[in-house]
Amino acid sequence: MKKRFIYHDEKSNKFWWIDYEGDSLAVNYG
């Protein structure tokens, strides 16, 4: 299952991808 979070304001634009299956978790951000 993937979830996407976005934080945006006038100074920054950030995102996170959270991907988890069972006991494993992967997080990508930028």
C-alpha cells in the first residue's frame, strides 16, 4: 500500500511516499 503526503508553502515543496507491505516499510522523500 502506498501513501503520498505533500507539504507545500511559499518557501518549500516537499513530498513523502510511504510504501508498506506486511512487516516491511519503505519511505521516500524529497
